[in-house]
Amino acid sequence: MIFDLDDTLLDRENAVNQMFLMILEKCYQDVDHSTKNKMLQKFKEYDKRAYGYGDKTNVLESLFDEFPPKHRLPSNDIQDFWNNNFPHCFSINPDTLKIVNTLKTQVKVAIITNGLTLRQKAKIINTNLNSCFDIILISEEVGFSKPDRRIFELALKKLNVQPEETLFIGDDLEKDIGGCQSVSIKGLWFNPRMVKNDTTIKPDAEINSFERILDFLPNLNC
């Protein structure tokens, strides 16, 4: 079984909330509840726009422009602030960790994640996921990213398994499901927020809770 990282193994939305609280504490003072909620929604919008890009400077710059802070971070310090703090905003659900460790006793398990090596490794180490997986592929490190078929082919090669005996679990229809299906790996769409599929991509199966992954274990022969 191969897993995506952000919004599959780890709850990125919760991490964004935690990052916002850190920014609020460092840069703002005495913000009322209504304004705080507006700021959080805008912060999430700016983060969503920058998702998949290494440089997060525009995320905070946009927030600072719309909601002037008491202490504004200099532009050339924002990227370091993000890199140093955002990975620590992630936490692992104990049930998720338990399920992964259960799977590991029966099948090979791996992670394929897009992103900067520095940040993705920090997330993985801080949540103790580094000890759970047979291999971990990070796009910046290997030179290509999902949905590029080469990153999936590399995972198959390193795991020494065939596509037909492999299952990929991810939340992104295009990058995760479309990407893995391009090399004949079955794609399990992790969709806990019940998002409507408005693409032409058809997952092999869909789940809305992480525990349901265990239902697919008997179908794997690796």
C-alpha cells in the first residue's frame, strides 16, 4: 500500500489552523473574535492558492496587506518562518498510526508526497511516521512529482512489487488517483469531507474514514 501524506496520513487543514494561531500570536495583538474568523478564512484562501508551491511568502504578505499586523515579518524572513514552524503544526491521529502499523505487518507500505524535502521530512519525523514505512519518496528529492507516472514507477521498483498487487491511497483525484492509475495501480480515494467528484477520473474505490483501508487488505497479494 502506498499513501499520500498531506490530507491523507496527516490532517493539513488542522495544521493550517495551528499555523494561523502562531502567526496571530507573533504578529497581532487584541484581535476580536469576528475579525479573527475573517482573518482565518482569508489565510486559508491564500494558503490554498499557494498549495503545491514551495515559496509561501505571498500567503503571509497577502494576510498582512489585508489585515495590517502590529509586528510585520520582513518579506525575506517569511519563508524561513514557514519552513521552521509549519511542520511542527502537524500531529498524527493515534488511530492512523495504529492502522499503518497493522498494515505493515502484512504488506509493504510506502509514502509518495509532493513538496520540499526540508518541510516534508520534518512533518514525517515530527509525527514519527519515518519509522513506519518501507520507503518514502518526496518529489523534490527524486526529481518528479505526482501525477508524473515516473514517481509511481520508482516506488514500484523500490518496493519490488507489481502494479496489480498495489493500492494507492490519496485525497487528490488528479495527482493521486489519476497519477497511480496511469501505471495500473488501483486508486483508493480518501474523501472524509465528502467532496463531490466533478472530474472525469474514476477512483477504483472511495472511503470517508481511514479505518476502511483495512477492508481492502485481503485483496492485496504483496
